Amino acid sequence: MGKRDIALARYFEDEDRYADLINGFVFRGEPVISGENILDKNTRITGILGNLKKRFAVQKYRDAVKRVVLGVNFVVIALEHQDQIHYSMPVRVMLEDAAGYDEQMRRIQKKNQKVKGLDKGEFLGSFRKEDRLNAVFTIVLYYGEKTWDGAKDLYSLINFDEVPEMLKDLFNNYRLHVLEVRRFKDIDQFNTDLREVFGFIGFSGDKTAVRNYVAENQDSFEQLSEDAYDVIAVMAHSKELEDVKERYREKGGKINMCEAIRGIFEDGRLEGKREGELKAKQIVARNMYLRGMSEEDTSGLCEEDIELVRQWFHEWRRQDTR
């Protein structure tokens, strides 16, 4: 697993965030699900379609998958993280969801093999008339800068040219549910630090907008959890934030993102100022070189490190001998 996968996996291990994501995206901010309704599930899915030797196996690890309790029932809600557009995503998700159903089927069938009194139809499939599967649902979280222009349902991938409409209506469609993180405008529907994480990532292409957003939400960003900070740093492609994290760690392990941002901007200003001063000194040193002054005298007059001045002189001599 890469840094991105590790950061996102750790972040969404939190049940409250998982519930908050579902509430914000599915229920438009209504608190239908709580963290107590979120139960762990094995991220490995294995599906076997067909029988005997003619079988098609599907096995992979989901990015995240949880059971969501709804009264006496539950549904399975999975997450798939994408930073690039996957143009066959509807088929991929359909197969993963189908493997989730097949996994449930096999569990029920194994149980029913011990049940007596099944009629012929129930015995044939080891599945009783009253048996039911739990719904499987996948949310694709897309973090890319480019607007998602891939298919959002199976129909969009199928060539229906010259297929009669009445026949087309018989083919089952499969919808894809994509949350574009950088373009999701309803972040205020979140009640956890998903709001700060999605907001920061959404503004990450504009340094001024990021700085203003962090300042406007100072209370939250001054005490940001480490896993939230890590997701922001990785998904905003900010090596600067990764490098300064320990410098701004507070008591209790929280990270002061406000100070980290200020520090990065201040370091940038100091670096720019230093570069300007160095360029001016280099111009002066070049004039001294042309006048035949020594490296030592030039270093003293420019108040610059002798080793750096020697590098300049070496480069100028090399240029003069070409």
C-alpha cells in the first residue's frame, strides 16, 4: 500500500466519519446513521460465478467496507478511492458488488445444507424462499483535479447502436455513485472533520484560498487529528505539510494546521528573500571577479560564505575558457 492508501484507510477506520460521510452524501446531512451503527467487515471480497470448471472468480481488497445497521437489518456500504478517472468503473464496481452478494449467497447455502425439509426448488439452490440478501452499495470517492468525465452507469459503456428500444429496455443498468471531493459544495452537511478535510482538498489548487479557508475555520484546524492532517497532506500533494508535521504537533497528538500553514508561507517568504539577496551578492561578486579581486576579498566584502564564492569563481573561470 502506498502513502495515499494507508492515509485513507486509517482515516476511514473511524466509525463516526464513516457514518458522517453516508449522512452527508446519501441523506443530505440528516443524522440518519451514527458511529454506533457502523460495524467492521472484511475488506477482502471473493466471488465465484458459475459452477464446476466453468467458473469466473473475483477476488480483491476493497478500499473500505462496513456493515451499516438499520434497525434489525443492515446494508453493506463500501468505499473506493480514486485519484484518477477509471473509465470502466461501473463494470468494476458491479463485479465487486456482485461478489459481495455471492459471498452472502454461499454463506446462506452452506447453512441451508444442514436444514431438513427443503422443497425441490429450495434444495436445488440451497436457498429457501424466505431467505434474503443484504443490500450492497459502493461510494466512489474521486479526489482528482479533472472533472469526472467517465461513465456513471453501465448503459454509458454499452454500444446500443441499432439495438431496438424494446430490446434495450430488457438490459439491466447499473448506476455508479461518485462523490467528487474537490467539487463537493455541501461540506457543511458534515459534522466531523470530513468538513475540514474535503474543504481543504477542494481549495488546494489555490494557495490564497487555502490560507483563507484555514483562517476562517481556525478553531478546527488548530486541533486537527493526525490522521485528518495526513489525508490532507497526501491528497493535496503537499510535501511541505508532510515535512513540517512534527514541528506543529500539540499536546495530546493533535496537529496545529494553522501554524503549519503560516510556517510554510513564512518559510517561503524567507526563502524568496534569501534568493533575492543571494542574487544581488552574486552580481557584486561577478564585478569583483572581473576586476581581478581574490576570492577571499570578495567573500569578505560580500559577507558571503567563502565556499560559495569559490564555486562562483570556478564557474566563471570555466565559462571564460570556453
